[in-house]
Amino acid sequence: MNAILRTCRRPSAGLAAGLAAFLFAVGGTLALPPAAAAFDLQGHRGARALAPENTLAGFRRALEVGVHTLELDLGMSRDGVLVVAHDPRLNPAFTRDAQGRWITEPGAALATLTLAEIQSHDVGRLKPDARYAQAFPRQRAVDGERMPTLDQVFEQVRAWGATGVRFNIETKVTPLQVTPTAPPEAFAAAVVEAVRRHGLAARVTVQSFDWRSLQAVQRLAPELGLAALTARQPWLDNVGDARWTGGLRLADHGGSVPRLVRALGTGTWSPFHGDLTESDLREAQALGLRVLPWTVNDLPTMERLIAWGVDGLITDDPGLAREAMAARGRPLPPPLVR
């Protein structure tokens, strides 16, 4: 099958869709490489609109809805264990201590805690008066959920039989060092070791806003897919700051973000959805990049981006995205866990 796909750089949507449907139909035991997938529906932090983020319960919920890819974030504990977590610190909006008390600001940095200390906290419920809870009113609590390790996620997904689902893993490192994190090289080495040990290189993409970690993964494991995350917003502009882009400068590439991403050598560009224009999409795809905007949670935006021809969506609400995909005739990934 892969030999057939390699005969064309970007297979037609009809061919790719048919192959994707066939592979899922035979039980999901095979996985199309990213460049061949017709459309990639990614459950952001699992299915954050529906279940606690970056937890086993959240990943199970995403698989019950039906996604192609589980998107997740990684931090590292003081004892060097990769922990699935978005924030570099324990987040008071959904974290309770061993006695069931909500923690207070600022939460402790993951890099200062052992795995045992991290997993003594319950992250299965949103704090009722937190702004976060207002943003996700449909999220159902699952008391007792802990921050899983990357190993635990890989093992549990295999145990569920979801052997065709992909993983999009974000390295949560930063050049700014506002909160301590592992260095990019050490972080990349730990991710590569875990992915190889589980035999999942064909099903993993590594993404980051801090392109230094992507460069490190390139050096260590050229077989892994990479995705460059970008934002050009007041709250983050990693494109305009060479500390984030591994020394690459936008001005050296004609001010074109797609060309900057192409110079990095990744196969995927994941821009903040509010930054993406249709002309940027066309330029990126002409350069051979797949384009998967994040984090798209409202139906009109989903429908517009799908109509433009994006290669996938990263969303907190995969069920809503499935509605938009169905309306545009995109094949849907089947639920992989019941």
C-alpha cells in the first residue's frame, strides 16, 4: 500500500479518502502516513470540550467520538519522566491535592516535582468558579483522573485496540524560561526514546512552538513527522522571534510564514486558525506542506476552513468537527473504542 502512495507526492482527495476508509474498515491495524491522509481530524488534548484534558478519560472520549489523531502535550517531571500535561505548572483551574482541596496560584512547576508528586493530584474536574469551566460547560468530570505518563497513554491506547490512531505530541518547552522546563535536546531525546521503544514512529508527529525541539528531533530521529506550530498574536508571536524559530528569521524568507516553515524542514504547518488566510494556505500546500490549523471550535469556522481545503483540524470538539466534515463530504474516522 505504501508503495502505491509513494508514486505521487500528494494523492488526489478521492484516492486518499478511499484508501483511508479501507484501512479503517479493516480494523485500523494499518495507518496511512501523514502525507497521504485525506483529512486529519485531531482531538485537542483528547476531547477537551467533553472530558478532562490530557487524561486517559479524555483520550478515550475522543476515540469514542472518532478521530484520526490524538493531540497531546508533554512536560517532564523532576525525575525525568514525560508527563502528559499542557501547562508547565499545576493548573489551579482543574487540580486538587491528595486531600481533595483545590490548589492555589501559582501551581508548582512540573519540573520541580517527581512523578509521584504530580500523580498525587486529581485533574478530573474543572473548578466551578474558574473561567476555564465557563469556557467548557459540557465537559463531564471524571474524578480520580491523574496526569498520565506518555508510556501510560501509549499502553492504554493499545489496550483499547485503537491500533490505527495517530499521536500528535507537543513538546512544551520555551526559550523564555519564565517557568523551568527541560532543555530542548533532553526533551527531544526522551520523546524519541519513548516513541521508538513503543514501536510507534510511523504513527507519531512531534509539534512545537519552540522549533529548537523540532530541530533536535530532526537530528535524532529523521523518521518522525514534524509539525511547526505558529501564532502571530499579542499573546504569542513565535514567528517574529528567532529565539522560538531555532534561529530562522522571517525576513530571510520574504516575510512568508509558509516559506519559513518549509525552511525548517517540517512536513506540516499548524497555524493559529485566526492567522490563516486562504492565500497562505495555497502557498503552503504548493510548497508541499500539510496545513492543520488549531484550535478550531465553532462550526462556521470549521466549515470555512474545510471549504478552503485545509488538510485537517485540531479541535476541542471532534463531534462538532465531524458534522462539518460530513457536510462537506469528508470521510469520517470510525469510533475506535466503545
